[in-house]
Amino acid sequence: MTSGNFSLSCSVEGEAMQIIALEEHIVTPEIIEAWRTLDPKWQDLSFKGVSKGEVGRRLMEVGADRLAAMDASGVDVQVLSLTTPGVQNLKVNDARRLQTQVNDLLAETVRACPERFQAFATLATPDPKAAALELERAVTKLGMNGAMPFGRTREKNMDHPDFWPIYEAAEALGAPLYIHPQSPQPTVRAAYYDDFDTQVSTLFAIGGIGWHYETGIQVIRLILSGVLDRYPNLQLILGHWGEVILFYLERIDDIMRTSAKLPRALSDYVRDQVHVAPSGIFSQRYLRWATEVVGIDRILFSVDYPFLTVPDGGARRFLDEANLSDADRVKIASGNWRKLVAGIKRSAT
């Protein structure tokens, strides 16, 4: 990953409303090589798309080109994170080694340009105890603002007790977890998304809809299994306007209310412990819906760079054109994120 020349634009000038975008990705040659040598069964469908071409080049670059793209879109700060599927499907030793390497690199990038970059930690979920310790290091030593896990770890869903040390650490630190999509399991892909042209099947299983169902299901599992009761102060973030959940929340509530035997309605867990962001889906209709369902204080901002780019001030224009008060516009742009980050405990627990 190249850092380029930060001196061109490593400062924020003159905008009254600062925009902080949370789902903005990087990758490294070492990560790509680890994905390439992985058993094809566990290779994410997005692998080829992030390892070559213009997207691959932009993922590798955190210097002048990235800063220029941010300026063009109206984004003041990117919260950097390793792109999907992170290190979650790697062998344990590789995952441990690369989580440290990536987090050190992210921290170095933020230190070089703190006015423009923040970061989410990468976690080696194949070794949950090591991941929990790394989350603490990332927050207390490296200054990161939480972590970005990617749903399942191979065949294990996020609610598996093996992963509880991660949630315990995140809650103790007040560190949010941004749950990013990854591809459905191979058997699920074969059952529901295949049988079309290869490109169509791939897109169907990832950005078409599969990613979003997969991620939303992981969060519902965290609720139904009692994980969010066990860690009631744990804060989650979902991109893509809540990964389908918001648009079906009343139905889920009605069906699950009696059988699930939860102390709260499922919608209450979402409104108390989940934040949502657009991930570059700049739909005023979705914004209105999210505001109605979870409230303005639970909406954050994200572009999903470099998979989506919004030149000509597109990010800022989306907020400027929203039917919101100036105060609410600022909350989405950066105020809600600043409030969430302010709750992070920077000393070791």
C-alpha cells in the first residue's frame, strides 16, 4: 500500500459541516497474497474485483489520489478499513500475523495525516482471544475507533460463543463494531444465487442482494441468541441503510415477539444498539425511512470508497439536498460519529 504525498491536501479547509465517511477501504499486497493462496472454498467472491484493475489500484493507494477523490466528493475524513473479507477466513496463524501488520499500517497512515484519516481495526476472528487483545491494542495504543468484522468466520456465525471475547472487549472499551458484508457460504450460494451467467450469479450473491441478506441475518442472530442482552452496551454499525433489516423490522417484530422470548422487542435492540450508514446509496427515500425507523441520532455517513465514487461534490450534495434541519444534517455528516467515538475508553481495561 502506497502513501503518496500527503502534503498536497492533508488538511481540511473552510467547510462549516465536516463530513466523515466510515466505510472507506484499503488492501495490501500481503492480504491479497493470503487470499490468493486460500482454499477456493473460502475465497470471497469479491476477491478478483479487489485484487486488480482500477479498484485494486485505488485500494492500495492512501496518498494524493485518495485525498483528491475525497476533496472531489466533499468528504473531509475517511475512516479507513481493510476491505472484505478481511482476515476472517484465513488460517489462524496468517490471520493473527496480518491483523497486526494491517493495523500497524493503518495507524501509521492516520498518524501521517490525522486531519483526513481515522481507522477501524482489523480483527483475526479465527483466534477470538487474540482478536480481543488486538482490539484493545488498536484502541488504546494505536488510537483506532473500533473495528470492522465481516460477519461469519468460515462456517461459524457471529453469535457463536467462541466470539464472545471480542464482544466483551468491544463493550468494555466502548468501541463500535462496523459489521461489513461478505459472501454467503458456498452451499448457500449454490442453492440460491447460481445457475446464471457467472458474472450475474456473482453480483447476485454479493452487491446485488446476497451480501445484504447475509449481514442482516448475522445481526438478527446476535439478537435472537441473546448476545446483545449479554453485552447490552455493545454498539454495532451497519452499512447499506441497515442491510435490509430496517425495511422489514415491523414484520420481524410481529413474528418473533412471542416465540423468541426476548426481554425487548427486536426493534428495540436495533434502535438501542445499531447505527446505520448509506454506504454510498444516496437515496433520499432510504434516508427518510431510516430516520423514521431508528431516528436521526442513529444515522452515520459512508461512501464505500473506492467501490463507489461520487465526484462533483456528490457526498456533500446528498446531505445538502436532504429535507433536514441544519442541526440534523450536521449530526449525520459527523456529529453522531463524534459522539460515538467520544465514548471510547482509551486506557487499557
